[in-house]
Amino acid sequence: MMFSSFALSHAWLIPLLPGLAFIAAGFLRALPRLAAAIAVAAIAASFALSGGVIAAVLTTPITVEAPHVAKLTWVMVGNLVLEMGILVDPITAMMLFVVTTVSLFVEIYSVGYMKGDPGMGRFFSFISLFVASMLGLVLASNFLQLYVFWEGVGLCSYLLIGFYYQRVSAREAAKKAFITTRVGDFGLLLGILLLQIHFGTLDFLALRTLVPLEALTLGTVFLTVAGFLVFIGPIGKSGQFPLHVWLPDAMEGPTPVSALIHAATMVVAGVYLVARAYFIFAASPFLMDLIAWVGGFTAIFAASIALTQREIKRILAYSTVSQLGYMMLALGVGSLTASMFHLMTHAFFKALLFLSAGAVMHALSDEADIFRMGGLWKKMPWTFAAMAIGVLAITGLPPFAGFFSKDEILFAAAEVSTPLYILATVTAFMTALYMARLLFVAFMGKCRTGTAYHAHEAGWWMRLPLVVLSALAVTSGALGHHWGFGAWVYFGKPEAGAIDMQVAVLSTVLTLLAFALAWLIYVRQTVSSDVLAEKFGLLYTLSYHKFYIDEIYAGFRRVFVDGFGKLCYWIDIYIVDGVVNTLGLLVRFVSGVLSFFESGQTQFYATVLILGAVLLALLGVYYAGGIAFVGGGF
């Protein structure tokens, strides 16, 4: 009890400790083991404090409506007062638990994964700042503070995705992520400025009171505009269509970075922002429909691409985009509880999947093509078991974690919109199909290459996180359902969270059918995958090439960006420089004419000077006489 009270009153230490580890590890880059130890110790301490905060929230009357808030004045300029502080409620507590848990085990995993890497010290410095920024974002009590840490997360993603900056692909992926998310961040910034101008505050609690009054008295036009701009930020950060293109390329970073980005930090920041500012979106039916359909389309769109990809991390990346779409869909149909529940379970099984994929690539000399693996279940039994648990969890088979959260999303969609429910159900089938494909192709059958034949299990530094995350991927859904997650993390009113048997049975049957189909195609080879690819020629080509979205963007860049650049170049050369050059020629001409009057004789210069003086005198007399004439009244 004393520790929970201490943790609640000192919650600001949770992001501060990894922030200090960032500085310490940065100075100790030449001592990578010490840097790693400091980073792991810092996140372990944050994990412990987060546990204390959760205990405090569970044992005290802290709710979404009555959160714990501690603030202090940051900047005061005239009537403008900017504050910073912490806001702790069940949503915050859940996010702290997810972020610190996944971050802790990712960093433990990284000790083994990054061993011997010349940039190990730099890696632990950057990842500490990454975690600190995400934790600061979660605890923020106002939009401005959240935006500061939001940009910190974006900066760290650039540094970590481009960690192997010697590779051109890594540098390009980092720039792509940074620029693409800037589009969303600009929209978010505009939305924040509108809220500040209109309401005079960015404090979440104050806005939670003012927004409903605005909707009742003045309507929802302004809230729709401001909310739409704010939503552009989550579209970019959480990889929603059409700003999803950066997320698959983020695989260029080290695998622990991929796990952290895709499971518990950057990509869920957008979902968290929508949940934190849910009172704005809930006031506008248009925005709710927009969020639901953007999420639903993103979910099925990304799943259709994942069906044909060959690289193990890229398949998982598109699955992340799809699952984030699920979360957005749940928010759009009015179930914040289902979205947050899926965010939690997804964090555990997606981190498990990425770290398992990292163990595979580590053992196969960074081989990523699943069709160059095979037979790994004998070579790497621990990794196979972890990957299998992750696959069963993400596909939503009972009693694994994904079953409970996925069922709640499907049920919420079914209650609001039949088309959205059908879309989400088809996505669930496709998810099971491509994840079963990954598992069967990579781990079943015979070894297809020499590296696969000589694969070996990872060390205990990498295996221990797999064991813990496997346990969470199995139990977190059932425990959350049993302990009443919907009565704890909610907006508006608590949700019962009861399982709808019709929805659950249908989704389970479809998942089992997908597994059976994948088994027939990729293990028994009753049906040839090449024959299927030929039959679905156009659809297969579109899916394999990611519907040419990157190429379309490149075309727009060439037409508009490069075209505008060429126009500006023409204006600069022929108009701006033309004017300057013309003036230069004019000066040269005049100076050339005047040069004829340079005789070098002093008498000539004196004569010209005298004539000029006489002329000026005559002009003075003339104008003086004119003024006198006018003044005389003639």
C-alpha cells in the first residue's frame, strides 16, 4: 500500500528514469555492456513503478471520470498559461503496464540480440529515449505536452529505423517514416491550435467538460473540423490508410526495434490519442463513422497484402497495420473498451511474434524469406513453440488472448453496422490464413537451405522474454475478461464484456478453416500455391506489389513535387535572375556611357562641377519663384 501510494505520487519518475538512462548510455557508448545494464535497470524500475500505479488505481476510487492529476505551471506569458503534469486513470494505468512490460522484455532480448554489435551502446541509448518519450506521452495531462512527447517518439523512430545507417535501404526507410508521419503530425498540430484558440485551453479534463457543452449549444461543426485534423495524427502514427506506407519499411531497423515499434510504442500512440481524446470524436457522428471505416478498410487492405509477402518481418508488419485497423474500427463503433483490450493483448502476442522472428533470422544469418527456411521446428523447438503461441493468439483461437479481444471487436461491430462486421470477419479469416502460412512454411517440412539446416536455438537472454511473452499471449485475454476489463477501462459507461456465442463460434470456425486451407496448400501441397497465384493473377499481382501505393506516391512526387521544383527553378533562372541580370546590364551600360566623360583633366572636372552647381542654383530659384507665385494668390 505504501509503495502504490509512492508510485502514484511519483509517477513522473516512470518516463524520467529511461530518459536519464538515455543520457548515461549515450556517454557510455564505449562500454556497451554497462550501457545495456543501465538501460535495462531503468526500464525495470519504471516497470515496478507502473505496477505500483496500477495497484493504486485498483485500490483507490480513481476512474476515467475522476482521474489522479498533478500539474505545475510550465510557461506563463500574459493571459497564456501552459501547464505540464501527469494524468493517471485506468486507461493510463493499462498503457503503462503494456509499454513497460513489453519494453522491459524487448531490452532484455536485445542484450543477447545486439551482443557484439559495434553500435550496441548507441542502440540502448536510443531505445531508452524511445521508451521515455512513449511513457511521457501516456502520462501527459494536456494536448501540448502530449504533442512534445509525440514528436519525441517520431524522432526516436527515425534514429532506430535508420540505426544501420551504412545501408541505403535503412536510411531511405528512416526518411520515409519521418516524412510520412510528419504529414499526420502537421494535421495534429493544426487541430491542437484550433482547440487552443477556440477553447482557450488544451487540458484534457477541461476540454472533457467544454466539448459536450459546445456540442449542445453550438453544434458539432467546429468539433468535426478540429477532430478531423487531430485524427490525421493517428492516421500517420498508427499506419492507417493512406499513410501506412512507412510501417512495413520500418523493418530495416534491428528486430527488437521492430517489436517495440509494432507492439507497444509508436504505432499504438495513435490509438491511445484517439482514446484519450475520445470525448471530441464521440461528439461528432461523422468522425465516428470516419474512424470506423478508415480502420475497417485498413484492416482488410493490409491483410490482403500480407497474404502474398515472403519476408517474415514484412508479413508481421502488415499484420500490425491490419490489427491497428481493428482497434480503430472498435473506436469508431463506440467501443473504447474493446479497442484498448485488443491493444493490450496485441502488444503481447505481436512482441512475441517479432522476437520469435528475430530469433529465426539471428539463427539463419539474417535470412528473412520464409520460403528459404523450413524444418525449423526440429532445429529451434523453443522458438517454434513461441511462434505457434503467437500465431494462435493473433488468429483468435480460444483460449488464447486474441480470442477475447477480437470477439469483443466483432460483437461491437455487429451491433452497429453489418457491413463493418462482415468486413471485420473476412479480415479475421485472412489473418488466420496468412499467419498459418507463415508458421507452416517457415517451420514445417524440410530445410530448404544450408543455413536452415544448421540453424540453432537462441541463447537464454533471447529465450527468456519469449517464455514470459508466451505466457501473457495465452493468459492476458482470459484474465482481462474474467477480471472485468470492460468495467475498468471504458468511456461513457462500463461494458459487460460478455462473449457472444454466435460471433465467437463463427469466427472460430472460419479460423480453423483457414488453418486447414493453409495446411493443404503449404504442408500437404494438395493444392499448388503457384497454381492459385496463376488463377488469381491480377489480384495476386496487386497484393504482391502492395497495390502499387508506393509507386503511385512516387508518381505524385514526380508530377507535383518535382514539377513544382522545376517551376520554381524556371522562375528563379528566368525571372528572378533575369531581373537581376538586366539591372546589371543596365548599370554596365550607364557606366559605359559615363565613362566617355572621364578625360583625366582637372580643368574639365572643375568646369562640370561649376556647371552642375549653377544648374542646381537656377533650379532652386525657379522652384522658389513658383512657390512664391502660388502663395501670392495669383
